[in-house]
Amino acid sequence: MGRVMHDNIPAGRGVMFLLFTIMVLSPMSPFADVLVQPSDASGVARHVYEFADGSTEYVALYQGGNADAGAEVALPRGAKITDVSMTLSGASATGWSQLIDDDRSDWMAGLSSSVDARSGDLSLAFSNTSESFFPHGYDEITDSNSDAWLDNGSYALRQPHTSNATENRFSQQNLKTASSLVKQSQGAVLKHHDWLFMSTWSTSNFNNIVQRLYPNNLTRESTIHLEEADCNINFLHPSTYYGSYGFRDWTVTDDERMFAILSGYRYHYSSSAPTQYHRVVEMDISRDDTWTCLDTYDVSPQYSDYTAIAYDRSTEEVWIVHNTQRRIVPYTFSTAGDGQYQRGTNMYSYSSSSGTSFECGKTGQQVRGLEVNSTTFFMRCQKGSTSQDKDQLEAWAISGSSSSLVPQLGTRLLSALGYGLQFDGNRFVTVDCGYSTWSSSTLYYREYGTGWQYKTTPAPGTTTWYGPVTISGEDIVAANMQTYWSAASTGDRVDYWISADNGTHWESVTSNETIHFAYPGTELVWKAQLIGSTAVSWWVDVEMATS
């Protein structure tokens, strides 16, 4: 027996050596999930991946005019694809042929699962994310190193301005007419993102009732698409003539939202506004080509019709005029998209006798536009009967603890009926509509002084604004940053940068293109660099991911 064992020792050693060789050369993929932890590939590492089933070849069958869709490529967790190449070969009517496809656009045209389509490289989708929106509003944090100017008037980042101006309240500063102003066919006007937006009031199609106008001559630049989304815009008057949508008045908050009174009843001959054809509409107006409806509200119960609306920048409340009751009421609207709201208790009434020169508080008159600044309400009101085709600007102030507003001296007569009143950061803006199509009166876009000081003349040069630092408990490995800016002069621009290590290493940003940080960190910060006197940043949206 011992001899037999001695004779088999060389053979046993050979078998052991063969098994060891196979173990070394064979892939360990069956044990990878157990033995190998996910790791970050270094800058020099390169990996070749296979099809989802582990094979390196796939036979595609083209039958009945239908392409084969069975090929799948699986990416390990943590992988980032920097380039893709596949050799396609097969028989055709002209013989055997093959080609190499390495065009990324072809790959992105396929179906994907859990990948980030915003990345310059094909990579896995974000996991464990958080998002922050910076609309350059009142609560934006000012870093001591920033030398750009946070303009609370228009909610924007601008170049510092070198001078100031003050204009008397309701003093006429700008009066323009244009073919875009059509009698009985427009609602309110709004200045936003340095453009003019005017509501038409001549169609039953809600989606195209807002036009973007050039501020210098009021010519139409484009028609904004209004996206109804989940809102119920269905309160049109049944008449083919009077059944048209238009915005009576609107106001912009400091977070790129608009609250507006939308009417489905084009009737300019009455001081009342039937509630069944009106709703308060909340919209996302962060982009100038598409405004998206977020919610609608019926605020008429117990308080009847409503005809004007304004945002108080000091209290962040939205105020609404309930015209029949001659009452101005503050509202806070739900963010849950459920049409709910809360009325504030600090509401005010306004009333004037028939013998006074103040029109807003008289019975039978209509408030057609509203603005508010802390303790004073500014109104565009109908003067006399509607057939007189006249309006008037008035100011009404809070007096101590009284709930009754007091009219202030100094009014402005307007030569036609109109809608809306908005403070654009410098002046009050409004527009005429007219009583009738046969009237000889001229319609105007109007700007009036406020009595408040505002800045003028932007300085040339380059300035920087630093956003706040966002702290994370884990390393931030990637981020996506959407930006919105404009510049009136050729060559002026806004450049954006982002850092995951509190500014030690910066990476240049292309809007809505994901960045995979070369230097991950736990302190995310962004900056905007304004180049040229007309460069303006409107908002920044940052989504960051730790995996």
C-alpha cells in the first residue's frame, strides 16, 4: 500500500497545480457580490463589461419588420461609462458585413433603467439626493465675499448700480401705444425677467393667452405656452363672444410663482365679476417659454367676487380685493396642490362717499388692479360708469389699529378702462383695455412713479455672487445644476461654478448637465460670475447626490 501511495505522489501534485491554475485564471464573478465591495475606479482604471447575461456575443433576430430588443448591458454599481463601442456583423442581401458603432447618441436613444440622462457620460442615476432652489428672493443669504447685487425689486442678481432715482407717486413716467393693444382684447400686463408679458382676452384656449412683448416698443416676441398640468381650467362663459379667458390682475412672489385672477368671462360693462367664471390661479413662471399651473382656488365663499390681487413683499402674504364687499383680505395658499387656503384676520375695508374725489370706495365701482407695500394699498379703480371709459389710480393707507383704510391725497386719472397694477421693482405698470371696440380713445401701456427710491445705471465689469454652503453627512459625489440668466448686450453673460469641498476646487457648470466631482466633499457651494453691465442671474436650482 505504501508503494502505491509513493508512486501516485507526482500525479497528485500535478492535479493540485492544475486546480490552482484554474482558480487563478478563472473569473470570480459568482463570488463578487460576497467578496468584493463597491469601489471607486481610479482615473487610470479601465474595465470592459459584458452583456447582462455574462456573454460577450448576442445574436439579434430581425423578424416581421420588428427590431430585436433583447440586448441588455448591466453596469456595476459605481461604474461610469466614458465611451461605448460595439461591433455589429451579419448577413445581408449583398453578403456578410460588419460595422463598429461608437456613437453615444445611438446608445442614449435606447431604453434605460436607473441611469442619469443629464450626465455628459453614461452613468447611474442619482441615489440619496437633495434639491435646493435659489430664486434670488428676500431670504437669499448674502455671503460677505459677494460683490454682485441682490436686487429685491426684480428678484435677481445684477451688477452693482452707481446712482439712484426717486419719482413722485403716480407721476407719469412712460406712455406707449402699439398695434398689440386691441380694444376689449387684453387683460393685465406684467414685467418679469426684464420682459413684458401681456394677457390677451380674446380666445377660449387657455394655453395661448399670454404674449411676451419687447419692452421698448411693445411688439410681440412670442406666445407663451400655459401648461394646465393637473389644474382644472374649466370655467368659461357659454357665450361664443363673452366666453374668453384672460387675466384680470396678477402678482409675482419672490420664488418664481405667480398668483393671478383668471376670468372666463370677457365682459367689461359691469362692476361685478361673477364668481362662477373666476378662479385664483397659481403658476410656476420660472421659464419664459412655458408657464405651468400648480393649483387653482375659489376664494369667493362668504366674501363674494374678487377682482384684484397683490403680493406684500414685507409680510409675504397675498392680498385679494373682494370688490362687492369693498374689503381687502390676506391669504395664505396651501402647497399641497389641494386648492385649500387660509384667510388672515387682519383684513381691511375701504369706503368713500359719493361726493368725494376718491372712486375706489364708492358703491358700484370696481377695483381693477392692486399693489401693496406694508402699510399702503395702491389701486386702479373704475371712475364713474363703465361707459365713461375712465380709471383712476389711488392710494389707501392703514391708520393705527383701525380696520378701515384712509384715502391719501394725490390721484391719477387714466383715459381708458384697464386691468392690473404691478410694482416691477422700479415703477407701477398697468395697461388699458377700453370700454368698447368703437371708442376713439387710444390704449396705452403705462408706467408711474411710486415715491420710493430705486437704483439706476449698472456698472460695467465682472462681479461674483457666492451661494450658501450646504453641509452633507457623506461625501457629495455628483450634482446637477440648472440655471437661468439673461443679458441684453452681446458678449455679456453669467458663468456658474460649483464645488463639493467649499470652494477649494471649482468645476464649471453647464445648465442641467450632471457633474461627477473629481474632488468629492461634504460642503457644497456654488457661485455665479456676472460679466458685463447687462448680465442678470434669475435663479439657480441644485440637486446633489451622495451616491
